[in-house]
Amino acid sequence: MSEKKVNVFDHLLVPKHTLLSQEEVEKVLNKYRIKPYQLPKIKTSDPAAMAIQAQSGDVIKILRKSHTAGEAIAYRYVVEG
């Protein structure tokens, strides 16, 4: 039996996830004066993280639509799990 692949980003409620380059990660960490492990976590087993092939140690930028701010940006540190 073959499994049908579903793109999680086609769903209305799933925000855009983007892997950050090492340079972009450094900018974010310097801006907030934090270490990567101080960011909120996301597991490698999360469907969105799997869809963008995130590996443990990566940082993901999540762009959500907001009624008040227009767009809200969140960052997540990828951990094994």
C-alpha cells in the first residue's frame, strides 16, 4: 500500500516555516542577546519541521498572520524528538 504525501503548509492554520542560514541565526541571537537553547523548542518530529527537513540544532523562523500586527515572527530551536 502506498502512502499519499500531504503538504502540511497547504492547510490554512499552518504558518510559514523557514530554515534560517547560520548568518541569519547569528543576527537573531545577537539582536535578542540570547543563546540558541534559550529559544522556544520544536521537535524534529513536528510535521512542519519534517516538511522543511529541519535537523537538530537548526533555527526555524515562523511567520504568522496577525489581525493586530499584520505579521508576527517567532523563532524555534530544533531539538531531537
